[in-house]
Amino acid sequence: MLTLQELLNGVKCLDENTLAELSDKLWELGTLDDIKEKVTPELFTLHICMNMVGNWQCDGWWYIICEQVKLVPFIPEALNALGLFTLKTAFEKVISCFPQDTIFTDDNNYIDTVNFLQNNRFKVSNKKLNSITLEKRKEMVKKTRHCIEELEQLTEPLWGYASENNGWKIVLDYISAHK
């Protein structure tokens, strides 16, 4: 199994660019399931954290939930490992807006689900979602938007570019604690 120490071998300066390069090296191992099998648990958590912060900085939480769905199941554990318990709770609150039978995988049902929750005017083909009344859907959309906004407000001071180390402090601290 690849360890954090092995991945960091020869790394002289840890900054945002280096973290992106390290993450790219891990992606070369394959899918998240492949990576999880080939690296230590600490390194896998770091990989999730690097992708979570980097993707959030690009486009925010809704982007991660919609376009980086493969990360979603691992995010609560990663936030927990970073000691970001309030953020974890806020993230789980967003996830609780999804129908209970939601499977977080990149397929047409999931795309329908995020479209359904994003805007009540978006058309979806999922029969179960279409059976929900427009009034209930409007409530669900409103709640989802509210929860996402709360999560964004909690995240900005931690990972925004105006924060320490351009938002990477928590990841760098995790590395320091585990190398």
C-alpha cells in the first residue's frame, strides 16, 4: 500500500500546486475504489480532502454534489478526519435534502435527482420524482438551496482564497499530523 510518506518522498515545498500534482498522481491509480485499495486509509482521506477543497474552490459545494458525485460518500468521513464537525453536520444536512433512496452515483437517476432539487422548472424523467407534487418539490428545492447556502457560508472562511494558505491550511495540517 502506498503511504503518505512515500507519496511525499522528494517533495520540498507543499503548496496548492504540489497538492494538485500529488492528487493527480493518486488519480493515476484508477477510480476512487482502486485508490482506496492501493493506499493507506490516511492517504485516501487526504486524497478526498484535496479533491474536496480544490473542487469547492473552483465551483462550490453544489458542483461537488452534482459533478463530483464519486466524492460525496466519502466527504463526511473526510470532514470528520479534518476535525470540521460543524461542516460535516452542515454537509449531512444538505444530503438529507435528497430523497432517501438516492444512490450517489453518476447515472441518469442521480442526474434527475440533482436537477429535481436544483430547480422546480427542470424536467426530469424519473417517475418517482415526477410523482411528487409541485408544491412539495418547491419546498424541497427551497430547503436544498438554504442548506447549500449555509454550508457555503461555513466553508468560505476556511477554504476561501482569503483564508490562511489560500484555503489549504486544514489539508496541510492534516499532512503534518499524519506524515
